[in-house]
Amino acid sequence: MPKPDSTLVLPAILDLEFGEPVEVEAEVLALFDECGASLLRYVGAFGVSAHDTEDVVQDVFLSLFRHVQLGRPRTNLRGWLFRVAHNLALKHRLRTRKRHLTEGTSVAELPDRAGGSHAGRLTSTSNPEQQLASRERQQRLLAVFRALPEQDRRCLSLRAEGLRYREIADALGMSLGGVAKSLARSMTRMVNADER
């Protein structure tokens, strides 16, 4: 997924909606540059289309701008961003599923972005046996990941994006101990599957 370009889209939106609050805008843009790509991947993992993912992430940063502009707490804004992204992605997924159900499309036919193609990551110098083994490993790990409870998948996804346990806890509304247990449980399952 391409890295978001904060110099093109977000400043224009901020100027249109809110005028020119330079300090707030600079803080939001810095967070956009730091977290934008991670948020795109995280929201995309909910099964949101690429176009809608960009819209959700844009809404997240507009919410951040309003949050900061209103003088609300600025502690752990990175965790706050992922919490808002999590909630907006869930709302979007629910709306999309409801729309598809009313249109007669079954939920099973909806796209699943978590299983995106990873085959292109193999190098052309890999021999066929290495390519097959790598694909089988990826499929095995992806199957284990998909079999995890949703809360465990979210914890693991946020940890893979580089969030600390405290940020994950804030983003998902969990206790710190709950995050630690979830990650330990998930990692044990992933390591056991990788050893097969």
C-alpha cells in the first residue's frame, strides 16, 4: 500500500474546514507522517476496500485535528489514533455488510483483505522448492492468524505496527494484562504453527 502523502491531501482539507491554526496543523501532519501508513494497513485488515480505507484514515486525522483543536488531552495520541481508526473501521465494515446483505450479496462473497497476495514478495532468485515452502508457510501462518479470536488478531496486528502494549490497551479498550495475555497466546500459536 503506498505511503500517504501528507503534503497533498490533508493540508488542503484542514485549510478548507478549519482555517490556518499552524501549531495544531503541524502536530497533526507530523502524526500523519508517522502513523499514516500503519493506519492504512490496520484499517485495511478489517476488510475495508483500498479507497474506503483512505477515507477512514482521513476521517481519523480530521477527528484528531478537532480533538487537538478543542484542547482535549494529548497524551498517547498514537494510541488514540488507532482507537479511533479501530472504531471507524468497525462502523464502516458493519455498514458495508448491512448494505451487501440488503442488496442480496452474501457475507461470504465479500472481499477479505487479510489474505492479500504475498507471493510477489518472493525473490526471483528463489528456487521452486523455496518458493513452494515459503507459500505453504505463509498459508499456514495466515490460517492460524485467521483462526485467532478477533481481539487476539487486533492485538497482534497493532503490535506488528509497532505499538507498545500500553498503546494497544488504549486503542482496544483492554487492560494491560489482557493485552499481554492475548499477545502471548497469539504468539504461541503462531510459533507452534511455524515449527510444523
